[in-house]
Amino acid sequence: MADPIQQLRSFVRQSAETARLLDVDFIPVYRCGVLDVTLSEIVADPATEQASPRIAAAPPPAMTAPAKPAAAMPSPTKPAPALRPPPPAKPAIAPLDGPRPGFEPWPAPMPAEDAQARSAEERHAAMAALRARYDREQPHQLFKPVFNNLVWGEGDVRAAVMFIGEAPGEDEDLQGRPFVGRSGQLLDKMIVAMGIERSSLYIANVLKARPVNNKFPVEAEAAPSLPYLLEQIAIVGPSLIVTLGLAATRMLLDTEASMGDLRGRWSELTIRDGRRIPVMPTYHPSYVLRSYTEEVRGKVWSDLKMVMERLKQA
Ligand code: URA
């Protein structure tokens, strides 16, 4: 079995690395009673490397009272602004409102409790059936992508959190997997910093095929892909969704509001069977990489901390 101290060391290093990348403070504080270790034992591995200066500068952990992770990793930026009234929503586009030419009608949804009670095997079977339907109907033909592989999505079909992006990029198209390129690497680091394993999430995109020049198509061309994502959400039944970037957020929440209005507060998605799923929009990792300012990084981290807090209550 892996040495738990080594595992903690590796986790702390990865989290500190992400904090450095996002340029937010990282002060690890551990809940005690599980492992009787001190911060210096966790961080400093005399056999291999030195603790990073940022970690070494951190005060010793509170070893008696468990601390909230959010409090343990304060952002240097201002706290998230007080909740604002929700931005005006567009009238619902009702993407599942009936058959489209060449598309099968969607069957009535299974009752929410039954959907939520499905086993992992049943969810895998439902996902495979949905994928088969997608392959028959190929809604991406509406935006005429040039692609090598469809990127369906991956992860735990019983995940508590779904991350949703807009469309595969070049690396994703080549590998057939979501978020594996540069922005995926940043996303991975954010996920590690949240204390979550990527394999415990479900990650998908609104579009399953790479659009020409990575340009998100107009709504009329993209909207027919949305019902498949909504069905993926219904199969997984996550407690929370994080949308990455404006295109995915607007499609999923059916709004034209700006990212400035949407991020930093909870929205809600109601799926066909009536389940209401909280959604936290945040900036797309590729936007973070392009606009690598302290302000943007701090906002993303603040959004993710809200997700971590809410997850604890779920
Ligand atoms: N950008 C996305 O929105 N999705 C991916 O899978 C990769 C990059």
C-alpha cells in the first residue's frame, strides 16, 4: 500500500504548485486525528527535495481544531462580491421539445428518484445507448466540423461534480478525450488544488466534435448538440456542475448574460425530469492562460472555493 505520508507530500506539492500557477496563497492545514503528522513531516522530504519557499513560509498547521480548507487557502484578491440579482434569462429554447428532422423523438424521462437510484452498470448502459444515438444522429453535422475523433466525455458516471467545457480542441480531437491539451493541464491542476481526483469527476463538452478553427458555432448550429449533454447530465445526476467559459455557460443556462454577471454566484439548471442542479460558471482555462492576471486567477480560485464549500454540504 502507498505510504500515506508520501501521498500527502505529493498532494501538498501539487496543490502548492497549482496555487503558485494561479498565484494565490497556499497554506496547507490538515484535519487532525487521521494521521499524526506535522506540516514539516508532510512537506519536507529530506531524501528528495526541499519544501517550496511558499510552503516553507506558511505558518504551522492548526493541529487541534480542524480548519475549513477555504479558510486555509485565502485568496489575495477581494472576497467574492455579495450576491447580485440574477441576470435576465432568455426565454427557454426548449431543446428537448420534440423531434427534429432526422432525429428520433426523446422518450419521456425516467422519474428523477429512479434515475438517481441507478447503479453504475445501469448508468454505463444508459450512456452507451445515448452515445449510440448520437452516432446515428450526428448533430455536429449542423456545424460541419473537420475532426478526427468525437470527444464524448469521460469520468465517473456517478460523479458528484461535472465539469463542462465548450468543444474539443486539437489535442482533444486527436486523443478523443476532453481537456487533455494545455487548458486541460491547467484544469487538472485546479482539480488537484480542490482536493478532487479527476477520475472522480465527469468531464464533457457541449459539442462533441472539434469545430473548424476552434470557433464555437452560432446557436442554431450548436443547439442540436445540447440535448445529448443534458441527457449525459441526467445519467450522471451530479450534485453540482462547473461550466468552463462563456460559450458552455450560455448554452447550458440558456442566457445571454456576461461572464462577469454569471461567475462568482450559483445558477441553476433544471433537467427534464425536474432535478435542479446548481451550476457555478467560471472562466475557461484557456482564457486564464491567455489573460494570466492575478485578478482572473483569483476569480477562478474564488469560484472553485465556492464549489468546494457547497460540495461539503451536498
Ligand atoms: N476546451 C474545451 O472547452 N473543451 C475541451 O475538451 C478542451 C478545450
